[in-house]
Amino acid sequence: MQKRLLYIVSFVLISAYTYAHTDLSPELTHFVALHGDAGYSTLLHSIKGQPPATGLDANIGIDYRLQYNNFLFSVGAEGMYELNANLIGQLTETIPMLDTEGEQFDMQVQVDKSRDLTHMANVNIPILFGGEWKRFYFMVGPKVSLNLYGATSSTAQVTTYGVYDRYYDDFYNMENHQFVSGQQMSSATLPVKWNLNVMAHLEIGGRIGHMFRHKQFRLNPDKVRMYLAGYADFGLLNLLNHKNGNPLFTYKETDEGVKFFIQPLFTSDLANGVTLRNLNVGIKFTVAFEMPKHGKSYIYDYNRVKSDFLKRGGNQGIKQ
């Protein structure tokens, strides 16, 4: 499947490049472009029994863009921020206990509404190729992604109750016996080091500058170009290299009773040795400013004309 996709992308790029060189009047234009995009993000992983993490992705960047007839090339830098949430199903635990009178019982523990947040701040280097025909354009290529910051934290609610063999009913809501309902607990904010990533990028859209009535756009429609597109980024490399994680949920007996601890999914033992990739889709807005073109100079120089200088673009001078 990946080889087939590579063949298709290569064919499209070669076709666009070939078409760009067949134009009878080739045009080369340079741009400085600003772009911003936002959309849906998901972290695809191989942890059994756990759904993918979902969230938001946002990017803002600056690019150099070259257009040769219909062929496009772009390279730049952008800041990326990604926020994802893992929603974890109910966890249960049975702890054998002794009460204050030495009676044996089982403490049943239920962990509900467990959710952890992961943060990712990267610098991306997109290197893109594509084509533009009238108001339609597309661009594809790799994005090299370098991690600057990563963190994760987890929250949950815990409910405990006591089960005795000699009593018919279970014991609830007795805080002096550590039987509580919906008690909030959370982890500390833990660092996450995301690996170097390479994302395959695709964007397809069109120019929208004609929709605006500003004088600059009406007088110079090609000097400032605006584009709106849909985009997709898919990570090709494993983002996480994790091992020796702690259990997702654990407990410890202290002088104040039993203490409960929740662990973020991607720092827990469930994430040991897993494969993790990101997939982002959304909307991208770009404003491209045409750079000055270096053309012929026709500035009149009286001193040079006086010495029988033949002006560029003409074939005669004034006879003195």
C-alpha cells in the first residue's frame, strides 16, 4: 500500500513538473507566504483495549514559495502544537483488608472517568511540491518534525466500598473506613520526550483572493494571493520509545490509610514497547506575498546619452 501511494505521488509530481516546462512563455515567480491551520488530531497506537487518543492540532508558519508556470515548490518552518486526550474505561481492583476490629473484608475499588492529556510542541520543516492551475492547487511532501516540549497528566474519580462475608449489604460512604464515592484523584504533570518524526503532508485547495474587495487585491490580484485548503499529516515514524513504565493504577498503604495512584497511559506499563503515530486533518489558510522581480532598467541618463550612448531597448541617440 505504501509503495503504491509512493508511485502515485511520484507520477503526479513528475506530470506537474513536465507540464510546467511545456509552457511557451515560462514564468518564474517567488513568494514569501504565511500560513495557519487547525484541525482534528489523533494518536494511533497499538495498546490493546484502548482507543486512539483524540484532540486538536494547530500550526503557524512562514514559507518561501516558488512558482514556475504551474509547478509549485515550498520550504519553510512552522510551530506545531498538538493536544490529545485518552479516555480510559472503568478500572476495578479488589484489596484484601482488615478492619479496626481485626475482621477480614474486601475493599472494592472502582476507577471511573479516567482521562489523561498529552501535550506536544514541535518545530516542523515542510518541503512541499505541487501544482497550481487557475484557482486550484495541491501540494505534497515530507515534514520533518523536531520535538521541543512534551508533557502528560491524568485525572480520575475513585469509589470504594467494603464487602463482608457475614453481612448481606455492602458498606458505602463511610469516610472513617475509607469508603468514598467519586473522590477526585490526579497524577503529577510528567515529561514526555517525543521522538523525531517525519510526516507525509497533503493539501488540496484553491485561491480565494477574488472574494475580497480590498483595493490592494483588486489592483494587484497576483501580488497578494490567498489560499484555503484541506490538509492531512500522517506520521511515518514511531513517536514513543517507552519502557519500564509504572502500572496504570496502583495503591499503597500508608499511616493515613490506603492511597491510590493513577498514571497517564503513555507513561504506564501498558505503553511499554508500543508503536505510536499521529494523524492530523484540518483546514489551512495561506497568504502569499510576491517578491520583487528584477527586470530591465530604462532610467534616462542624460550624461550617457550625450556621449552617443545607445539606450537599452532602443537603437538611436540624440545627435549633438
